[in-house]
Amino acid sequence: MDSDSSDPSLASRLEILRRRWQYPAIITPACILLAIFVAYVMTPLYRSSGTIMLEPSSVPKEFLGLDTTTYADHQFELVQRRVMTPENLRQLVAKIDPYPDRPDLTPTEKARMIADNTEIERVDPITLETLQQSNAFSIHYLNPNPERAKAVANELVALFLDYNARTRRERAAGTYHFLQSEAQKLAESIRGMEAKLAEFKAKYGDALPQAQARNLQAQDMAQRDYDSTMAQVRLAEQRVSMLQLQLNDLSPTLVGAVADRRTELATLRAELAAAEQRYTQDHPDVRRLRRAIAELAAQDQATRAPAAKPDNPEYLRVSAELDAAKRDLNALRAHANRALQQVQDYSRRLASTPTVEKEYAQLARNYELAQESFREVQAKLTEADLARSLVAEEQGERFTLIRDPGTPSSPAVPNRLGIILLGFVLGTALGFGAAMFAELSDPTVRGASDLQLLTGHTMIAAVPALLNSSERRSRRLRFACVVGAFSAAIIAVGAAVLSASS
Amino acid sequence: MIIEQAIERMRRQSPNTQRAALSVSGMRRDDTLTAPPVELKFARVDYDLDTCERCHILVPETDGNETATGATAYRMLRTRVLHLMRSNRWSTLALTSPGAGEGKSVTALNLALSLAREQNQNVFLIDLDMSNPSVCAYLGIAPPRGIVHFFAGQVEPQQVFFTIGIERLALAGGIEATPYSSELLASGRLELLLKYVQSVSPGALILLDLPPVLATDDFLVAAPRADATLLVIAEGLTRRDGVVRAMEVLSGFTLAGVMLNRSRERVTDYYGRRYYYTKRSTSAAHAR
């Protein structure tokens, strides 16, 4: 029978509750009633929701390029902002007035109210529960009238679907046109590069690295040619000088005097030389000999000067040979010069090859790059063309309505159950808190344990508060008053609830 | 309930059985218990039942819930007080409380009524709270001689006591307040009064209703005359600091115990029964 709780704190709490039960007993039901009243008296708002899913394309993604799969992840916000523009919403207000009971508001204000009462959230396409990452989203719209809530939600959903279709078309076409112009630009640039390359080749074609072996060979040949020609030139020069000597010894004319005189002159010169060694300059012999030489020389000069026409056949033959040899020599020299020039030309080409090579490589590289990007752009252009036709044929990714906004049957706001629950929780907390507060702020003695703590003595007996009949009556009356007040409150709240829900 | 009735019947029929039971429970046998209490021959004043009911005085006629719930608790108090007084050979018990209005006089009166129901001793209740006398007022009576007159030396002890038609119970008190209560108490007449009681009824239990501890010095004047003091604390009324201060004042005197008035506690009696005061009592039979 004696079943004292083992937990002293629980026991003391129960003790407090036993003493202060009036606080929770009055405050808690009062709070609940208040919550019920508030929940039903607040203007109910109805929520109509439509859900749109981003349907994946029936064509593999690889064929579609990058920009057609970005909606779900990145463009959700963008779509929302583009669709929920004041302009769009004003048009909507013009079509359906969602707040006919508020004639004091301008269409712009009503548009803003629509925006305020619309909530868009990503949801799971199957369970329709809120989800962080999803390819479906719900559009919720709140309105005091369930029919209008549905109508406006329908319009909003239509705006989204319309926006999607239009922008996708525009985007696909835009991509295609962009790529097209890009391809054109690239083609032009490639043409320019080709021309440049051709020009360069024409200019430095013989110095290009491809021509190096050939140049070396040619240089070698020219060198050899030059060397042999120079040998021939030397032979020809010898012959010319020989013929010249031969010619000098011949008299152009057939008159022999000339030859005699020459012989005599030579003899005289020899005699003179001998005499000069033996005698002084003024020796008569020397003088004589000098005179004789002068005379002879003058004679020879006189005979040779007019030289009218050589008639000596030997002389003529030698002279002709000499002329021919000289011509040969000249020809050979010219040839050698040409050969030398050629050699120099080739060595110059060979020397300039590295510079030209660098320049050429750059040009060629640019050209190749341009060609590559052109090929890429061409491939993309093909894809974009495909995407454009897919969008046109509704084969690409697109918004699909998976839940039509319906007519809500019960109001979403206020969340009646939630408010009542809140009232319950709050009322309980308040009631027990008040009991606790009253207990803590009470300076008077409470209970046997309190008494023992204060006096150090065990209580010998406890006598309850005695009630006489009038006190009992007044207590009953008070209780009846509280019960009556609660009953009245329940009835009032019930009436409010009934009138609100009807 | 049936058992209780049986016990009560047994007690009435044979006091010896009761005494045997007491000795078993560890009480010392007192010689005074062997003699039946003398008959009290004082002037009789009949109490007013309505006033008693209004003032929560558990006279036998008051019946119903209040009497039932209260009687159980007072029976408990009575038993414990008796135990203490007998085991300590106390004859005089002072009742006081830290402040006024904490149910001290009601407790004294109800305890006296309850004690008088025991057949073994006479009970004398003396209202010494002369600055605020209330015992007589609670009974709705005017005593033939006010106790103030006795302290003033105007009447003899035998004149100041009166009975109210309840066996083994005599009272002394008044309805007029006096501002000189402290001086009157210090006059030495109190000893005279107590000696008179001892002489008239040896072995009687004397309850002194003293003024509040913290209000006046009356308690300090009168308490040395009592063997022990019972401190009455009212739950929800007596302040905790008041209790502490009262305990300081009482530290020089024998404290019989502390009792809780207006209690919302549940208590367990000697038999392990638990009483919930919110319940309707079943022991209405004890009322008479």
C-alpha cells in the first residue's frame, strides 16, 4: 500500500502539481479554446497547387549539346524570375481578378499580392514532397476563395509552360544562329590564312626546309662547275699569252727590213752594252752606238707606225688564233662568274632557312588551329541544328504538367490542427510554468518536507484546512462558475467554428 | 472502519485494555492513569453550534465532511501528543504559532476536544492570548468570568473555569481583549492557576493557548510555565522566514513538536493508512 515514488524529484513535482493543479487546469484548457477560436476565426486561405516536371529528352543527351539540360539544375531561379514578372502578373490580374473583394487595390498591387501568395518549391515528382534536388517543382497559390485559387494557379502554371516552350525555341534557334555566324567567321579567317601561306611559300619557297637537300645538291654542283670552269680559264689565259708572244715576234708585213733592223738593233744593243762596260759614256764608240741605235729605232718606228695592212700570212694566222683564244677566255670567265653567283645564291638560301622555317611553322600552326576550330564549330552546328529540330518536334527536354491545380477542399491557412496543437502545447507549458512560478515565488511554508527543512523537526501531525458548509458552498459555487465559464467558452468557440466552416 | 469502531467500543468498556495496549507500544506506565479522572464541577456554558461550525470547531454535533476529515487528522494529532506527554511526563503543553491567524486557537480547541474524548484524563484549555482572545469567540460563548479578571486578582481559580457540556473538558478564557496581557501573565497568577488545576484534577492535561511567538513577548513570559511547546504552522500562510525566526525564539524552550495546519499533505497514520483529505471520510462514527 505504501508505494512512495522512488524518484524524489518526481515525487516533489507531483506534490507541487497536487498543490497547484488549478493553474494548469484553468490555463491549459483556456489556451486550447483560444487556439481553436483563433484557428477557425482567422480568414481561411485555400491553396491550389500545380506541379511541373522537367521531362528528360527522348533523345540521348550526347546529341543535344550542353545547353538543353541545364534547366533543372541552374535555371530554376531564372525561370521563376522571368515568369513571375509584374508585367505577366498584371496581365493575369486583367484576365482573372483574384481579389474582387478588394476594389481599393490597383492591378499592380494585386499583382504583387499574387507574387506574395505564390510559393514555388522543388518537389519530388512522385511523392510531391519538398526536395532539395529535383527535376519537378510545385507552384502553390493561396487565395481566400478556393475557385479563384484554382483559376490563378492554373494561369501561373500556364505561364510557366508557355515560357518554357517559347524560350526553348528561342534558345535553340539562338544557339544555331550563333554557331552559324561563328563558322562563317572562322571560314573567312581560314581563307585569309591560306592566302598568306601561299604568298609566303611563293616568296620563300626555295628557302623552305623542304628545299634544303635540293639546295645543298645544287650548291655542290655549281661549285664543281665553277671549279672546272676556272681551270679552263687558266688554260685559256696561258694560250693567249703564248699566242701574244708569238705574234710579237712576227712582222706584220712581208718587208724583211724590219726583221733585219731588228736583228741589227739587237746586235747594236748588245755591242752598246759591252762597250758601256768597257768605256765611259762619252766614249766615241758608245756615242756612236747610241746614235746608231736611235737611228735604227726611229727607222723601225717609222716603218711600223703606218702599219697599214699586215700582209704577213704567219702574222695573220697567229693574230686570228689569238683573237679566238681571247674570245674563249672571255666566255669562260663569264661562265665562271655565273657559276660563282649560283654558289653564293645557294649558300645564301641555306643560311636563311632557319628564319624562314620559324615563320613558316607559325603560319602553318595558326592555319591548323583555325582549321580545327572550324571543324569543331561545324560539328556543333550540326548538333544545334539537330537540337533545333528536336525542340521544333517536341522531342527535347520540356516542362510537363504532372499535377493540375485543383480546387482545394479545405483551407491551407490557417493550419487549424497546427494552431490547436500549438495552443495545446503552449497552454500546457504555460499552465505548468505558472504552477511552477507560483510555487517558486511563494514565500510560505509548503508541505511536511519544507517544514522539516526549516525547523529540523519532524512534523508530528498535519491537519487539513477545515471547511464549513458555507465555505464548501462557495467553493462549489466557484467550481461551478469555472465549469460554466468553460462550457460557455466551448459553446462560443463551437459556434464560431461552425459559422466559420459553413 | 469496523475495526476502529470495535476499538473505540473496547476502550469505552475497558480502560485497562487500552492501557495494556499503550504499554505494549512502549509507553511508560503512569500512576495517574490508573485512577479514573475526577468529575469536573465547574459552571456550564453551552456552546453555539452554528458558531462552532463556522469557526471549524469540531464539537460532537458538527457532522459531515468537515468533521470527518478533520476528526481523523485531530485524532492523529491527539495520539501523538498524548504519546509525547506521557512518555515525557509532561502535563502542560503550550500551543503557539509564528504569526497570528495561523489556526493556533482552532487547533488548541480541537485538540482539547479530541483529547477529552479519551476517557483517561481531564483536559484543561486555558486561553492565554489575552490581547486577542478567541477560544470563547469560536465557541460562541461568553464565559461567566473572564480570565483577565483572574489575572487581575478579581476572581478565584475555581471561578474562572467552566465546562461546555463535554465530559472531561474544562476551559478558561475570555472575550475582552487587554493591552496588558504581558504584565498580567508575568504577575505569577499563572502558577496559581496551574497549581489549582493540578490539585483539582491530578494527571489532567493542560493546554495553554499562547499568543503568537513573533507578535508579542507574551510567549516568552508564559512559556517557562509550560512543560513543552507545540508550534503550529499554517501551510500557505506562515512565511518560511517566520518559521525560522520562531524556531530561534523557541530554541530556549522544550519543543514538543511542529504541526502543520491547513495542510494539503497526505499523512500516514500509525497503521500505515494513508489519508487523502480530498476524500470523503468514512469515520463519521467517531464524531460522537
